[in-house]
Amino acid sequence: MLIFNKKTDLQNHLMPYTSGKNAIGFVPTMGALHSGHLSLMERSLSENNVTVVSIFVNPTQFNNADDLEKYPRTLDADAQKIATLSDSIIIFAPSVEEIYEGNTTSASYDYDGLEHQMEGAHRPGHFDGVGTIITKLFDIVKPTNAYFGEKDFQQLQIVKKLVEKAHLPVHIIGCPITREPSGLAMSSRNARLSDTEKEQAAFIYKALQEAQHKFATQSIEDIKANVANTFAQHPEFTMEYFEIAAEDTLLPATVKENTKYRAFIAVFLGNVRLIDNISLN
């Protein structure tokens, strides 16, 4: 398995794939890999001539220094997991200096308002950091197809908007959420949960399923009130937001119209922040 730390070395290796009909698949990650990440890689392997996986904890998308410090970094274990899929996958694991060259700051992006909702409202500057690192990585890897999980659905829509507005020649592919048997959405942050907290965290998906079940018969206002009341009865959680929004604009919905809706949630369990979402119709 090839692991590159320098962007020029990776680019030189990928040179034969950047012309003709060869397709480069790309899975950007921050490491601490789980089965959800591996499912993205499997999809890429099936659809491209070569697959690149980046492992890079991007400092500019963290608005909480403590969260950045505690984010798990497990490169050796990640490489072993990737090797179980294929020894042909290329890993790009650069340093912060290699990516930012001494200027660890974000550019500013306009995502037509997508950046102001939910995660954007609660994590100022987060999506500027996402846009900055994705732009840099796409410029380095020059992928044909790039794969993102729907657990970070807002991020997926942000990246699609970035590609659209910047006219980048890459196809963005969203892939379904991978869940634990309990229903808990797989996340690198789950590694920070105790066994007891993991059991408790399964309640998040149950609440989303309940909202999904009631969407056909109840008003949006009633569903939101019910979710808020339900979490108020579970003091182990602190709910940051629960929102029902249109999938395309991410704008909060008040009245149901002929569009696709999704429920989004962010909660703290202990000091670990967890997000999830579910399609409603």
C-alpha cells in the first residue's frame, strides 16, 4: 500500500491517471476510520481506476480548539483498515504545513445561504474551513469522482454548491449513512463515547425515526415540539438543534410543500457532539 505525505509525490504518481479515460476516485477523511468510511472506499473502488483516500485533520474547520485537540488521530490503525479492502488504495496523509504552507487560515465562501443554516449557525467559520480544504485537496488529487457520506448531509450540499459555483470538474457522490446495529450513525466521534453512552446515543436515531413516522400526519410545528419535549425527558442529552428543512435549500420548513424534506439533529452527550439526519418523504 502506498502512503504519500507530500503532494508533489502524490501528483507525480497520479499523473498517468489524469489523462484519457482513467477515473480517479477520491474519499476525503479526517481519519479515525469506521465502516462508513470503508463503504465510501468500496464504492470508489467499484467505479474508478484508482482510489485515493486522504487522512487529514483539518484545523480550519474547527471553531473549538479543545475539539480539534481531542479529535482522534489513528493513522496506523486507519491504514490497516484500508488494507483489508484493497492494497491498491492510495493514502494521502499530509502535515498541516504541507497543506497550508505556514498560512493556516480559511478563504471565505458564498454557498448561496446553505452555510447559514444549522451547522453553520452553531459553528461559525466551519464551512469556510470545509471549502478551503476541499478546494486544496481537489486541486492536488484532481479526482473524477469524490465520495461523501450523507451523515454530514449539510456538508454534502455545501460541497456540491462549491463545485457548481467554482465550475470544478469533479462529480460529487453522496452515499447512505452507515449505522451501528443500534441505529447510531457511525462517526469518528463515537470513539469518545463510553459503552454506556453508546447505548444511550442510540436514542437519537429512534427520535428521528419517530419524526419520520409522524411526518405524514402531523404538522412540522408539532413534530418539532414533540422532539424537544422528548429530549427534555432525557437529561443525559443537551439538544443543540432539531430542524426540518428542505433538502435542496436547507431552509427551515414551516409548511409542507411539494419538496423533499429531511430532519436534522445535533446533540451533546456528555462532552461529545453528535449529529444525524433522516429523510422524511
